[in-house]
Amino acid sequence: MKLPLEGVTVLDLTHALAGPYCSTMLADYGAQVIKLEAFGAGDIARTWGTPLAGGETAYFAALHRNKKGIEIDLKHARGKDLFFDLVERCDIVIENFRVGTLKKLGLEYAKAKARNAGIIYCSISGFGQTGPYRERAALDLILQAESGMISVTGEPGGRGVRCGVSIADLTAGLNAAFGIMAALRVKEKTGRGQEVDVSMMEGQMSLLNTLIGNYLADGKIPGPMGTAYTALTPYQTFHTKTKDFALAVGSQKLWKVFCPAIGHPELTDDPRYAVNQMRTRNRESLVATLQEIFMTRTFEEWEAALLGSGVPFGALNNMAQVVEHPQVQARGSLVEIDHPKIGKTRIVGPVAKLSETPATVRSMSPSLGEHTEEVLRDFLGLAPAAIATLREQGVIAKR
């Protein structure tokens, strides 16, 4: 085995971000992913982000590596037949249509299971497959709002703001990949597949778990705190003479190291700040005191003092600084791809680094319907004449 998911085949009906993020993770670790796109239109994300040569976008190119792209009209009776022919040969189906869409097309889990008892059928949606909100259309922003994430993001006293990335989509993709792997484990033991229901709402709630727990305990509604954190103090960003930095004094042991490191050992046993609970209670005065101290030196001076003492310290980098970051370079966190339309470009590589079976970026994002004939011929075993007939019937594109 060269890759951990070799031999696993995924029929990917997803679009936008949450579903494709999930299927890309599976593809990176060796699964064969067949991306089936909407006939004549393709994935809506093909038009998102910075346009590149050949009609591609940076957003789509980065997200859809290691997949074969096909285009089939699932509203056509013959297209439905092809869908179930694929289901019979696959291990996993992933979809993130609005709840009920595939049932209206006659392509729901129950019918897929009737054709393949081992199929794992993962559905990603805004609110899940049950409940009063299940049929609502939902993109990332809606779920950040509904889940309460926006209510705790932003500066104190200000309006809540959207997280800088599509965190509801990405969390749903991660949870879907985890759920699929758990279902694959069951399938290995029993031979049976199952339905995996992933809600973006619940994914956000999992991230808000400690804040929800605090509210249920004391009834106080949390609000935005900027870069600070309810559970720890000091744990936020500060200004210096030159530029800002992030500081995380995450334990009592670190507090006792931190105070002498900044030249103020008297703060260590100050009754207002001696333990984290008191520091958090007296956050306002402590932060004001520390900010005054940090403005006496440059970023570079504080970096040397704090890192040298083992205190967690970080620069506030922008994207240009991140892609050239020495740690990113050393770890190979960005991988170079040679796309036939856009040429050489860099994308973020797989995160989990396995020592024996590492993930790889093996192929570029497919153009719309690029591998339709290949999949029909090699995966389903259709003859050239049969494929030509599908083109004439309008089941697949005439290109």
C-alpha cells in the first residue's frame, strides 16, 4: 500500500466548499474520487476567486486536485441509470445539495443502498437532514450567523463579524471526512454501509462547545472579545514600538516565567493577578498594565526576551509573509503543481503527515467533464458506440 485509502472509490456530487473540502482530503490520501458536476453548468465554485489563465480560478484549482471530473445529466433517465451504475462500483457517495433535492431526482440513499448495501452515503447540509430548518438554503455566512459564531467574533462592544475564512464550510468538511472514515471502519468489519448526516450548524456548535458550556453553567451570554479569550489571561495580541504580536500565557507555570521575562517579577504574586481566575476577573487593569510595558520596546526585543524564556509568542503575519514563512518552507507546507492551463503554481498541501504512507498531490483540478469518457469506458466498461449514443441523447456533453 502506497497510500492509506487506495482501493476506496468516491462518487463526489458536491459543489461550493464544504463537500469538496471533504472529498479532497480523501483524494489526497489515495481515494479515487470521481467528481460528478451539474450538467452544462458545473460546480458553482468554478467562478469563485481570482481568475487564472484558461478560464480557471485559483479557488477551484487549489480545492479540486487528485480528482477525475465527469459531467452527467442526472435529470435524464439514462443519466440516473449511470448514477446507480457508478454507485454499484463505489464505496462512498458525498453530496451537499439542499435537503430533499436528490430524493426529488430519485437518487436518495435508500435507492442507492438497494443497489449497493455497502455504500456509505454522506450528506452535508446547513442544518442536517432532520428538524424544522432542514430544507433551508444555507451557505457559510448563514451558518456562522445562526450558530452564534458571529456573535462572539469581532471587537468588544462592536458588531459581530464573519470569521475571515469559511469556517462553517471547512468544519463541515472535516466532520464529514471523519464520519466517512468511521463508517469505512464499520464497513471493513461488517460489509455494510450507512448514511452519514453532517450539519454545518452542529459543526459550528462543536467549535463553540466551551462557550455554550459556560453559558449553560452561569447564564451569561458571551460576546466578542477581539483577540482575547474568556478562559485565559493574558491571551491576546499587544502593540509594541514597531508591530503587534500574539501572547499566550496558558498556565500558572508560564505566568511565573513570564513576569520576570518582561522585567516585572512583582506582578507574579500581585493578589490581583496571582492566579488565572484573578487575572481574568481583573483583565482590564492587567491588559492596560501589560500594554504600557510592551510599548517600551520593539517587537524584535520582546521576541528575543519571551521566546528565550519559553513563553508562547507569535508574529501577526499576512498572507505574503505566511507563504514565505521559514517554517512553511521547511515543512513543505506548500506544494508546487504544474497545471496544463495555468502553469506552475503553489497550493496548500495535505496537513496530516504520515510517516509510511504520506498523502500526495498527484493530479490537477479537472476541467468540466474532462474525464467523462475515461470513467465511462474504464470504470463502467462502456463501449465507444455506447458513449457516442449518450452524447447524442444529451446525457453527457458533446465536447
